[in-house]
Amino acid sequence: MKLIFCNIAWLNYYKGIYPGVDDPISSGSGTSASKNKDVCEKYNFEKVMLNFSDGSFEDGEYCLGFVETKASNRKKNQLHIEKIEGCEDYKDKDMVEDVLVIYCAKHPAHGFTSIVGWYKHATVYRYYQEAEFRSGDEIYIQEYNAIAKAENCILLPRRERSNRARWYVPRKQKGVAYGFGQGNVWFAQKEEDNEYLNAYLDRIIQQIEEYEDENWLERYPAIS
């Protein structure tokens, strides 16, 4: 299976950041923008209606996912899709289809990295893409490097993300031999001599495939 784990800032709803909305960005998310109380991934689980005049996708409701890729020159930032399992020959390609994208964030109360949601059957891009939207008289640009049909996207409820036994994601600097390293993307692949890694990936994939509980993709924060 083609899959990646993406480290993003913690938000409750990922429907944007607006005055009067109780949806604070957590610290220690690994994304530099969180220091400014704003992050590009703030819309990762907001459904948007898209029409594709070029026929690249079917018209319909989609989610646009962002993970910050690190580089000294932002214009050269790229998500190395050739590191995704089965994509070793994609060094000259700009996108890969049918990827399971798992979004993770540091839990603000419990301190561990938790899965917050995922996109199934996503298209993942090497370089940031841009989508233009209008809100009233204002136009804003949304950057993204993954896109998936909304019907294939799950945002876990906050209480579910607090279940460490189910959704914990390891980090190598915590003494574990697998998991997130210094970057915001973990290109997880099974290894013949690492039974713990293989068992972990099997369990997470099975939990994702079998998940049928509440989806916060349909839930929005209360505006005071």
C-alpha cells in the first residue's frame, strides 16, 4: 500500500481560523507558521466543491490537504514522492495517485503524536498546488499537496484522538527505531527485519479500514 504520515498542527476542526472560534492551534506542532497563530493546514478537513474544466478529476466535493515540507528556499520545497513505497521510479513525476495520507499532530493535552485523520485514495503532489476561492468580496489562495474526494476523508473526533493505545504515532527521537524523524513526512514502509514496525503498520491500516464511527468532517465549531 502507498501511504505517508504527515505531521501538521493540531486543530479541533480544520475548517479555518476565524475570530470568535474556539479552535486554538497547538504549540510544538513542527510547523513554523503555528508561531504566528496561523497555519496552511487549517483547511485540511473542510469540504469544497470543485469543478475541473480540464477533466483531471470528477467534479464534486473534495478536501485539500497541506503538510509543510522543509527547505531553506520555499520555492524548492518538495514532497519526495519517489520515497513512497512502490514509487521509486517517480523521480521525474510531479504526482502520484491512490495514496493513503495519514495526518498526525501533537496532542495539546497529553503530549503524544496522534493520528487526527486521513485521506484514502488521495493524489499527492511533489510541489505545492494552489486553489483560488472567493469569500464575499475577498479572494484567498489555498495551498495544498494532497487532494481526495470528501467521501474518502475522515477527521477523528477530539476524544478519539486522545486514545493513545489506538492512534499513537512514534517518533525516532523518543528511542523508537521507526516513526517520524526530523521532517514532517514519514514515508512508512515495511522492513523484513523489523517486526515491530510491520505489526504497527498492519494495525494502523486495519483500524483505518475498519473505522465506522463519528467523522468530524461534517462538524463545525461554534462561533461566539
